[in-house]
Amino acid sequence: MHGRGYQGGGASFGPPVTPNIIKQLLIANLAIFVLSMMVPSIFALGAATPVLFWEHGFLWQPLTYMWLHSTQGIWHIAMNCFVLWMFGSPLALVWGAKRFLRFYLLCGVGAGFFIVTMPYLFMASQGAEALRIPTVGASGAVYGVVLAYSLTWPDRTIMLIFPPVAFRAIWIIPIMFFMTLIGDRSGTVSHVAHLGGVVVAWFYLRRQGQGGVLPSLNQLKFRLNRWRMRRRLRAVRREESSGRRRDHDDRTIH
């Protein structure tokens, strides 16, 4: 991805400065990635697994899972580190190290609670086996960072390398959700973690008064009720239209 508008409105690949907190987070993720390759048993303890958290007391997992990444390839950790560097660096420069780290951890841990809780809420449809699926990765925290970036600089232009498409930063999160949904052919992407990170970031930014274009809960309820009313109205109109066609057919057929 390319970013436009860091300095003087010009285009650049990534942020011009990488803050120390971003460097430290990248080093920590890479160091734990190497450690997990040498000690694979760390996944059993650190991955966010619903049944272990709620029924066996592995209460640390919503924190530890976000430092682990799949060792089956470099793609998982590479993408998380790249997105963290790309969108986290300008945010950390504006917020400062302490606030950025607090936000990053809050989004990651919040997404972890989503991961260990949602399977219980939807167990009737997913089955009991969903409670034993472990989840690792910093994606929940990263998605929260991307949301904060997109609301801090909503009009900044982002250019994808492939495909070469430019769009405003406010559309980053919808585009990322869409790309992961269509690209998850193996079913191994934790969309719940992504959603959890975004939801936690949303609440945090609203409470801080920095939601920007984010709607409030009352606004969301209003939009939902309006959508439901329009849906009912369309259904009534379709029914009336069908009724008129039936009446017309009855009158013209002898």
C-alpha cells in the first residue's frame, strides 16, 4: 500500500518515520514467532481456545494469543507486522507511545474475549467442536489500529499495490473485511477476531470523543429501525403490486 498526504501532499510507501513503540512491537512479535517455532508447545498454553478459557481457567489466553502467529508460513505474521507498521506508525506519532500501546493491547485483548466467548453464544449453530478451535495472531489489535487510522485521516488516499486501486482511508476497514472474506478459502481466518478488534476500537474512540464519522449507539439503533421499516414498506408494496396483478388477470381472463 502507498499512502498520500504525509508531507506536502506527496505520495510515499509507508510512513516517513517509524516510532520506537512500533519497532518494539514488531521485534516482540518476531521474537515470539521464532520462540514458538523452537517450542511448539507454547501454542497449547497461549492460543485463545474457548473451552480452555471458560472451563479450565486459562485466563491469560486473551492476552497471549495476540503474540503468537502460525508457523506454517511467514505470510500470517508478515501481513500483521506490515499493516501495524503502515498504519500504526503515524498513529503512534500523534498519540504517543503510552496511549498507542494501551490502545493496541485493549483492542487485542478485547478481540480475545470475543474469540473465547462467541462460540458459546452460537454453539447451537456451530457445534461443540468450535469451542476447541485455537486462535492466534495480532489481527484483532491491528484491525483496531487501522480503524483509528481511518478515522483520524479519513480523506487520506491509500493506493493498493495489487490491484492498483486508490481509495479514501475511511474505506480501509470495509475493504479489508471484504478481501479477507473472499480470500478465506480454507476457513482458517478468524473473522470474529477482526470484528472484535474493530468493535473495541469503536467503543474506545467514542468514549474518547474521537469517533469522527463513527455513529453513536443511538444513531445505529435509529438506522437499524429505519432499515427495518423500509424493508417492511417494500414488502407491503410488493404484496399490493402482486394483488393488483392478480386482480387484473382475473378480470381479463375468460
